[in-house]
Amino acid sequence: MPTVPNWHKSSFSSGATNDCVECSTNTPAVMVRDTKDHAMGVIEASHSSWALFTAFAASEG
């Protein structure tokens, strides 16, 4: 049986704007989607690629 994604909002989504993404990491691949427009689809990345991306993003922030 496939794992149902457990979506959570980015920690940077609490500002004045409502532009944010949701992530699910309890699935075989990390899934990312637009919070307001789910019809746009999902981007998937391996857990190792996602870890590299978030480490890079945190170091640039």
C-alpha cells in the first residue's frame, strides 16, 4: 500500500505573504508542492538530493 504524504508548510511561510510550499518527507521521495495551487503538481527529489538542497539553501540564507 502506498504511503499517504504527510504535508507540512515551510517554516518560512509565516510572513506577510501567503506564498509558500509544502513538503512531504515520509514518502519514498521527498515531495514538494505549491500550498495554494495543488493542481500545479508535485516536484519529487531523492532524500539525499533534498538534504543537499536544504543544506545549501540554509547556508545561503
